[in-house]
Amino acid sequence: MVDSYIFPRFYDLVQPIGEYLGDISLSDYFPFAREVMTGEDGEVKGLQFTTDVRVMYYRTDLISTPPTSWAELLRMGQDLLSEELTPYLFPAGRDEATVTTSLFPYFWAQGGELTDADGTPVFGEGENREAMVNSLSFIEECVESGITPRRVTDYAKETDLNGDVASGRTAMFLGGNWQVNLLKEIIGAEQFVSQWEVAPVPSMEGGPNHTTTAGGWVWGVFPEDEEKQRAGVDFLKTAFVSDQGMAGWCSIGGYLPPRQAVFEVPDYRGNEYTDTFREHLNRYARNRPAAETYQDISTALQVAVGQVVSRDASPEQALETAVRSVSG
């Protein structure tokens, strides 16, 4: 079992398993999952069995139409700003959520790429550099305008925002689908559902142009013995990938299914937001790059976001530091 964005590094080690899939159709998987599961040779290399997605949550008693662009978000945040209300929160600490939830959706929606086809970091070059500076500058503007407090650097994970959300003093925040059940428990299911709705992460220009980060896990089969391969895939299908297996596993674990058909299985227990999460997975989701340089990139950009929020560096300075850190 391998994290989905890392799985392509194992293509040369895992065995092709397409002949064992039976009635499991590759076309039933969301596009981002198909991309991970299929090698360059077109062979099915793995079976993804969970996924997740990042979105913007907003208070419907305060906001009738959620912002789609950065300018709309800043304008709406200014209108909502008061001593009693924090307009916009997101994780900005030293952890993966800072990039997957709070940075990459902005960057990717502009067409930015973190690495080239060979895995070489290119986020500091050309149009990619411009997109990254824009993204960091928007984060800076959120803080400088007052709609986002500098204390977001204390939030390493999306769930670190839950206390602020439960306090009733937050209007919008970036988070993941897995927070729904947690916040229902904290706030109360009826109150949470009556107050909160989800929307795409705002992009620079708005409109239909959005992206988000999807995650999840993939099973791979390593033995060369065909009997073991078939036995392994049969087990995985029954327990994790078939309609019933995936529906049960994702319901128990609180995951989203990476297969579209599973959303319609009666045993799959979604929630009031599941249809929207499904739409975002289909329209906006993409994976982090599988490059071995990715972890260095992620760490460097986490630091960059923190520097910008804390006013320790300008967006340009923070980016240059990140580029040097990765290339050095």
C-alpha cells in the first residue's frame, strides 16, 4: 500500500495486473486516479482504493454566493471583517497541508508546474515562477488586509482549524472533506449542515478555472508468480476495490471512493456534501508530482508560505530561498 502521489516511483517494481480486474473498469476511476494507476506503457500497475479532496468551506448565513476569484474573496473578506469575525483561515504551518491545501490549488489553477517530466524542480522558472509569486502574494495580501490572522502559521493541519470554526467566529476556511464528520461531532450535525456549505478553492481569475489536490492510497502487487498475483488481486478486489469492498472501507474510514460507481452503492455512507466532493474530484483534482525531489520542494514551500505570512520575507524573497534550498 503506497501513497498515491508516490506510487509512480514503483512502476518498475510492481507487476501489471490489468488481466485480473474482471468487472472492475479503469474508466470508472476519476481521471487523476487513472493517471496514477496506469504506467507509461498503458498497463494497469495498481489499484487505488481511497481518495480525498480539498475545498473552501463558507458560512451560508453570512455569504449567499461564495467567491470564485481572489479579488472577490478579498473584497468579501473586507466586508465581513470585524472584531467578532475572522473572514478567512487556512493552514500555514510546517506540514503538508500548507502546500496541498493552501498553496498548490492557487498555483496549479494558473497552469503552474512544480517539476518537469524528468522530476527536476521548475517552480522557480519562467511562467511557473510568475504563478508561484502570484500565489504567495495573494496569501500575503490575505494577511496584510486583515482577513487572515498571522496565527495561521500555528495551523499545521486542516483539523487544527476546527476549534476556530466551532467557535462561530470564522466565515470561510480551506480544508478537507474529512473534516465534515469531525465538525459535526464538535458543533452538532444539524447546526453544521445548516450553516456551512462547500465551494471550489478560489482561483486567481475565478470562473470555472479551479484546481484542487487529491490524495489517497494505492495497492501494488510485487511477486512475479502469476498465481500469487491473481490471488493478491482477488483479495484486494473483495476487500478494498469491488463495489461492496470499497463502499464498506471508505464508509468506515471516512474516505471518498476513487471509483464513481461506488458513490451509488447503497452501502456507501456519504454525507450532505458528498455530491459536491465528487464533482470536485471529477473536475478539479490532480495529484502531487511523483518526483523524488517532491519532498524537498514541499518542505521549501512550506517555509516560504510561513515566511510570507510572518512578514519575514517578501513573496519574491521567500520563493528565491525555496529555489536555492531545493537546488542546493
